[in-house]
Amino acid sequence: MYSKEILLNTVERIKNFTNEAIKIEEDVDVKRGRYVIDAKSIMGIFTLDLTTPIEVVIHTDDKEKAKKFFDMVK
């Protein structure tokens, strides 16, 4: 499991993020405080306060796969 904080402060960034999350088979979550949202759910992401960075968690043991995903959603 790998995590990173990213900023999703525009509709275009949110669309790009969810599109990239959908492409991979691993589970990806978005965390804000006590809330955990499936990163493949654009509607779920829009329920969060997106004015500050959010924590993104990819559930994989493959470091390269996680790095590649995080590089694509910067």
C-alpha cells in the first residue's frame, strides 16, 4: 500500500484522476479525515472538500506500479 497527497482543485484534474484510477485493477482510495472514498467514483470525490490536498492510497505491493500511477495523476 502506498499513499501520497495530491491536489484536485479543478474539474479537469478530477476527471484525469478518476480516468487514471479506472484504468488500473488495484483499489485506489481517497481519504479526507475519517472519510474514505473509492477513487474510481467521480461523484464520491465531488463530495469532499477539494480546496486542500487529499490523501490518495493505492492498494498494491508493486512500488513501480504505484509510482507510475502517482506520476500520471500529478
